[in-house]
Amino acid sequence: ALGNNTVEVLDLRKGERIRSITGLGAPQGIVYIPELDRLFVANDKAGIFKIYDGKSFQQISELNFEDDADNVRYEDTMRRIYVGFGSGGIAIVNAQDGKQIGSIKLSAHPEAFELEKNGQRIFVNIPNSRHVAVIDREKGEVVTTWKTDLAFGNFPMALDEANHRLFVGCRLPSKLIVLNTESGDVVAKIDISGDPDDLFYDSKRHRIYAICGAGKIDIVEQTDPNMYTALTKVNTADGARTGLFVSERDTLFVAVPHRGSQQAEIRTYRVE
């Protein structure tokens, strides 16, 4: 809960909040690792990366990335956590001991990024540089960059690794850009609602869900790797642009912010 400086812990079976972790500074990225029972939270303010025990929710340790610790991703094979931060970097953290073991330099602040599971690349949205950076994890450096065909403000991202397709949500104008990860070419552009901030790929149904701050969930169908059709738009609430798709539950969770008479809440949408 970025605006509340907390992490809210929810019981999905009961549909209720069971804990509020306080004392954070505009928390943004978060990852929970079950086998370690550890919770990792990246904070915008001062770039503090906090590590908590998953049972007691007590803080164990923290790392200081100095500014704007943002998106967080976990790579389970090597048990490494990747944290986007500052004016251009991704930190590499050993999940087992919480120590930083490396850093990858970027041209500007990273937004959403995706890790290949069957390869060594990381795809990173760099909106201020108007490109997607491609990192080789073994080399620890950017090996190429891809343009998004005159669509800028590239913040959210999702990956269809099996079909070699990268989905990038752009805000200027609002477009879903589809890139071929073998060539870097743009293979499709689809109009979507304003202010996209989260993207999810549903491999079971071959769909992309774009959660947009304009108060919509845009659903796009993947007919084949090069063909996409806008299916429908689901109404949510003004500013509701953060979410989580849990494929095992066939459920999309969307966070609604408090605005005027609109109460802060988590909404659940069943995917069929």
C-alpha cells in the first residue's frame, strides 16, 4: 500500500486483512519466497529494501539502494532477487542471506522487467530512454535495446516465453506493443485504455490482461503469436491500476485506491 506506507497481508480464503506491516517508505515491489519463508519489499523513499520473516513479519535486515527501489523479481534456480532502483540499475541479491552480490547498470530508471526461465536474458522497460533493454544475466550487462515503434511511456510488461513474445504496455499513446524476442521486431500494436500499469499473460487461455488506471481491465486475445484481438473491457474503478493474476486460481486481483468516496479495497475477478 504505497500511499499508506504499509504492506497489507490478506487471507484469501477468508477474504480479510490479517496484518498490516508498518514503517515502510512508499513500498513498491514485493516478493514472497515460500521455501525461505521470507518477504522482500522495495521502498521508493531512500531506496530501502527490507527483508521480513514470513511468520512473525518482523524485519530481519535491509539493504540501502539510496533511491527509488521499485520492481522486484525472483529467479528460483539460482535463488537470486533482482531489484530495479535509482537512476539506472538492477541490483542482484542472494535470497538466502539477503546480501547484495552484484549490480547491472542501465541508462535510466527501470520499470517492469521479466526474466527468462529457459534462457539468460532479462527484458527491462526503460521509459525515460524510450526503449526496452535486454540484459544477459551471465555477462551482467545490457547487450541490446529495442524500440517500441513510436509508443512511449513503457511501464508494464509480460512475457510469453514459449512463443517468444514480449508484451509492453505504453501510455503515450495507450498501446499494447508485442515484440518478437528472437529479433526485437514489433509484430503487433493494439489500442488499450489509458494509464496501463500492470500486464499479465494467461498462457492457458492465450490472453493478455492490461490493468489500466482509467478504470478498465482490457482483455486481448492472442490468436497466434502475430495476431491479437481486443476482446472486451471490464470496468473497475478510477486509479485502479495495480493487480495480480494468479493462474492457479483463475483469478485476477485488482487494488482500488482511496479517492474521495471511493474506498480502498481489493477486488477479485474470476477468469473463465
